[in-house]
Amino acid sequence: MRIDVLLSPGDWPAKSGFQGQVAVIDVLRASTSIITALSNGAEAVIPAASPEEAVALRERLPAGRTLLCGERGGLIIPGFDLGNSPAEYSAGRVSGKTLLFASTNGSRMIVQAARGGRPVCVAGFVNADAVSRRLAEGTEDILLACAGRDGAFSLEDATAAGLLAGAIRQLAGSGCSLSDEAAAAALLHRGFADDLEGMAAGSEHGIYLTGLGLGADISACVTRDAFQTVPVLSDGALVAT
Amino acid sequence: MRIDVLLSPGDWPAKSGFQGQVAVIDVLRASTSIITALSNGAEAVIPAASPEEAVALRERLPAGRTLLCGERGGLIIPGFDLGNSPAEYSAGRVSGKTLLFASTNGSRMIVQAARGGRPVCVAGFVNADAVSRRLAEGTEDILLACAGRDGAFSLEDATAAGLLAGAIRQLAGSGCSLSDEAAAAALLHRGFADDLEGMAAGSEHGIYLTGLGLGADISACVTRDAFQTVPVLSDGALVAT
């Protein structure tokens, strides 16, 4: 088994031939919100590549059981039911509902990763232990795909990828190798492990969110293993496993 | 002054609006060979985007004073005068000569970085001190552009970028900020600083070169500050400064 990391969405062309299991990481905040929603009883989360796609998808689903969710520029999309703060995804709001989810980076990366039928799950700090154990059980190669920020690298996603790479390697043992990207990410995580919140708050996107008044989300997004849920894509919808 | 790092060539679209000074890094081995050549008296190194472009350029230059240099798949290109081992670029071979240089990653990145008239220099471990001092004197934003490997990330280039980012920030003082990528690269360098050769030999490209019998190049490529030369692009040719 080989563990690779997509450090930035811009590297997709170089990794497009990847065959194996993909875990999509968007720590601030799509991964965290999706994991929170499914842990709190949402029936499914359907990732959309754009808000327009989410709206179009809703028209094909039964009325009353769907919520439009997501953000543009970090803020709730006008006319949508929920934004992208994990705290919005309480059991009271999402239990039994199907969520149509359009975020700038995370949901697009999920849609992109799934092309060609690759198995895709969603990972963050909040379910790192569950995802690591799940992926270490398999024999397939693994690509930890960082959603990044506006098409480029983000520190918090790479750090989470490093946590996962290190944990999976430890669980899978000597037959598991790391790419250059995975080795770099693992070293990043070792550097930041003692202060994940400081790392995330000091990252470009952390600073941006704080500027929007959304800094309180950061703490939830770096809480290790708050959930044991692994969202897995099945027929275009993420479901809890 | 802001220091950013292009961790992978795939991130160019996200950075294409960059205005400022670019330093191109291809530790294994184009940066190192180019810096070595200019330190050993080569008159100029003209980066070409492809071997074909290098051959076409030669036909427009005076005969007898040019050398065709570069690699494909790590090996000298058939019909070329020199490959991409720094040891080939001795004073005896290159002094007074103009080198047409086509490598898989490095020369292409130089050509790409120079589009739009951006100032471009070439950096590696072998001239890190000289480049850092030069760039810290300026006021422009800095992009440390890793040439990477086949369009993707390489550990040794990111580590060298981290050395430069840390050194420039220290020299430039409090007015200097680091992007997420620069912060990550600086942490990588701190992790590997005590064993640059082990890092480079264990990287994907280091392993590949060793497999080709070119492992002896690695040591030369991670030798800190062997030269004080800063190759600077001027009218399409790199010259020593």
C-alpha cells in the first residue's frame, strides 16, 4: 500500500491516473460540517460542484426533507438553509434530512475525486482515528486529497493529511510507503500536533474566517476524534458508515 | 514583503497573477547544474522549454561557443554535449561557453516563470545564502517556485524553499510575512536541516537518480553555499551576478 497526498487541487492533472481509495480533506470547514451532519443523523449529504447544481438537484428530490447548504466566500449562500459552520449542523436541524452541499473547495473536490468511479470518503481532524483505521484495513493505495483554498494549498488540510498518513502507516505496518507529499505532510503534522488550533487560526483561511466573525468554528474543526463517522460516497451521496 | 512558495508546478494557475521576484528551485538537479556552470565561468545559460527548442536556439547562435545541455528521464539527451550532473559543469567544459539548457522540470519552470516579464533568478541549496541576502534586500513580494517532478511536488525543492523562506524572513525582519505554503516549507526545512542528504536521497527523485547510477550527484546538490553566484534571467539568458 502506498499513501500519497494531493497537497493542492492544482495537482489533479498529475494525479489523475490514481487508482485507489480517496479521502477528501477540507478541515475549514466542509469536511467538518459534513462529518458533523452525518454524525447528527442527516440521512445523506449530496456534494454539488456549485450552488446552482445544488438548487437544480433539490428540484429532483422529494420536498420537505432536503436542506440547501454551503457557502461562497465563507458566508451562507442567499436562499440557502444552512451555511458552512459545523455548529449549524445540529441533530435538531439535520436529523433525517438530505443535505445538498455546495462549498467553494470541499464539495468540488469530492465531486472531482469521484469521477471515474473511485471510492471516496471524507476526512478531517474530527474523524481522523476512524478514517485511519478504516483505510489501514484495506490493501488499495490511498490518496489523501486536500481541498485547499481557491485552487491552492492550505496549511490546515495538509496538516490533517499528515496526521492521517502517519496514523495509517503506523497501523498498516512495513508494507506501507509514503510519497514525497505524504512524507512532507507527516512532518508538518508532527510540527503542529501540539497546537492544532494555533496552526489553523494562523493559517490564511483561519485568519480569513476570523475576519468574518467565524473564528469560533476553528476550534470545532481541529477537535481530534469528536466523531467516529466515516462519510462514504455511494451513488453520488455521502452516507454515514 | 510577502514570501510565497509554489509547492508544485500544478499551482501556477492559482499564482498566475503574482507580481514580484521569482526564484526557481530545482535542487535535483537543474538549479544546481546551472549555478555550478555560471560559477565555473559559463557566459550564459539559456533555458529552453524542450530539447527541440534548445536545438533550434543553437542554430541562431555563433558556432563553436555553445553547448547543448540537459536531460530527459534523468539521462543526457542523445546528441547533446552535457547531461544534468553538476559534476559535468566544470570550468574546463563550460568556461566562456553559452549553454542551451533543457531539463524536464527546471528549465521549463524558468521559462514559465519569466512570462509577463517577471524578474527571475535560480536558487538551490548551493547558493541559498547568496540568494537569501539578495532577495531580502528588495521590497518586492517573493515567490519561491519549486520546479517539482513531472508536474507535481518534490520534497527536496520544498525543503530548499523552506530554507530560503526562513532565511529571507530572518534577514528582512518584521515587515515580512509568510504564506501558508511558505510556513509549511519553513517547517519542512527545520525538520530536515540536520540531514539534507538523507532527505534528498530518500525523496522520490533521489531514489530514481540512485537507480540510474546518478546517486553521487545528490551530495553536490545539497551542499549548502558552495557558491555565491545568483543566476539572474536577462533577455532570456541566465547570467551570473
